[in-house]
Amino acid sequence: MGRMARWLGMEMVTWLIAGGVLVVVLALFAPAVVAVVVGGAVTLALAIGSWSRRSRDGLARRRGLGAADRMTGEEFEDWLAILFRAAGWRVRHTRVTGDFGADLVLGHGSEDELVVQAKRQARPVGIAAVQQAAAARMHYGTAQAMVITNTTFTPAAVELAASTGVILWDRDDIARELLSPGSRRPAALTG
């Protein structure tokens, strides 16, 4: 309930103004009663959707790495997508099967800039994930490729990533870049 009160305090004026503008525009084309009812309903639906999205983003941050260790691979991908969106990235999921080595495609504007291979596992991630990400970078035509894991990487994976330019993020990087309070889209991703 406290979260909803804070949200209402911060955004209520914005939504009231937007709703008022919508009602005025609708009143140009429909009777005033219809404009008020439709404008109010649309504004309320959008406001609730906004609050729901913010709640989901906050929940993803609070779940933390301990929860990531208990997720399925698909849940881990979804969790990362939420965290990247909250950090300012545009996120697109690839197909579940036949994804050509990438689970997410990140970008800003109209450009796809980065493919992500997400690996939720109990042991260090090996070179296969790095190979998949490097191939996905070429397939999707992005500037960068990344492998993200809830664990760590094998020495061979680190060596291959260094020679292919694939960025590696382990659990410490997730905590620092995506879970820390106030984290935003990094200006440049580094491994």
C-alpha cells in the first residue's frame, strides 16, 4: 500500500493532466458525458498499467541473485529482460528454440546493438556459450555480444571471450550493473 501511495503522489498530477487533455480532445468528437467516461477509463487503465510495470520492475530488483539461482533458464531470461528494461534498454526476446545463440537482443532507438546469451546454471559457464554469442552477433548483425550468468566462467571461456570480443557478465556484474539502486543503462558495456 505504501508503494501505491508514493506512486500516486509522484505521478497523479501527470495522469490528471493527461486525462484532462484526453477528455477535452474526446469532447470535440463526442458528447461531454461520453468524453469524460471514456477519457477517465482510458487514463485509469494507463495509470494502472504504469504502476503495474513499475511494481514488476521493483520486484525483479528485489528478487536478487538468490532467486536467480532457483529460476529456470527461461525465467532467468525474463528476469534479465525486466532488469535491462528498467536500466533503459529496449529488449527483444528471440525464439525459445532455434535462437541462433542469443536469448535477448538489446538496443536503444531503432538500432539493435547487443545480443545476450543468458546462462542460468549451477556450474561455471564454458566456451560453448561464448561461441554461441559470437555467432549470434554475426547472425543478428549487432555491434556486441554478451554472455550473462548467475555463476562464473571457466578460464577457457574467459580466454575465448577476450579473443572474440564477447562481453562476460557474472553474478557480481549483474549485482553491480542491474541490481544496485539507481543503476541505469551503462554508457558503454565492458566485460
